[in-house]
Amino acid sequence: MDAPTLHGKSLTLRPIHAQDVAQLWKLIRSPEVARWWNPGARDERIAEWLGGEDLIQWAIVVDGAPAGVIQAYEEHESEFRHAGIDLFIGPDHQGHGLGRATIRTMARWLFDERGHHRLIIDPALANERAIRCFESVGFRRVGVMRRYWLDHTTNEWVDGLLLDLLRDELV
């Protein structure tokens, strides 16, 4: 599915363009982002951004320039239908409410346009800043997933936190 352009408070979510790649690569490699997002191999990451099959991805655009990426995936099995999201925001835009605004914009689209009733997100348990952001828009803790994520900085399996958000809980 092609990502539609979405407009939120002081941001635009739009499909990732080839001209965004240099800035996004710089952002994902910054220490504040790379700690939680493994940049991986450049060519593989770029191919994912420009046409990943399992994910719908958007550039988070502020003042005309990419400030990060948000992605969504959908479970279409009718008995388990829901969507999951994940995002990163470059260090210059962290701590200013952009994460909350981005998540709200994406959640409204997934609820209203895609018909989902539930969203999930699964940060590393140690990523307290991200967890506070997710909880501030209404996500609730479901439980700890033990040794869920291979931390590329330590090469050890670490715990993740599953959070979910129901349609009527969006703040």
C-alpha cells in the first residue's frame, strides 16, 4: 500500500522520497536514535524506506525537512485485526512534542481510515523516554516481553515492553 500524505499539528507525514534519504540516514545514525534503532546496512535501510513490502512508511516532515520516520504494519486476519506502529525522531526534534503529535496523527488515520480498533507498539523496556511519550497519548502497558530485542549495541537480548491503545483511549 502506498502511504497517503497526512497532516497533523505542525507536521506532515508523507511518503519517503529519494531526496529524503541522506537526511534520514544522518538521523538514524545519530547516537540518540541509533541507540534504539539499528541503522543496519545503508543500502538495505534505503531500500526499505523506498519500498518496503510489509511496512507503510512516512517521513515526518517539519518546516519542509524530514525530522524522522514513522511506520505502520497491519494484521489483516479478521480475528486478530490490529495495527502496529514504530517511529524515530532526530535529536534536534526530540523533547518538543513532535512524537506525540506524530503518533496522534498516525493513530487517527489507522482508526478512522483503516478501521482498526487497537494499535500496538513495542519499545525496548529501557527506552523510558519513548515509553513516557507513548503513555502520554494513551498507550497502556500490556506486559514485558522477556529477551525480546537483540540490542545491537551490546549484542545481548533485552526485554521489550508491549503497549496498546484502543480507539477510545487516544488522548
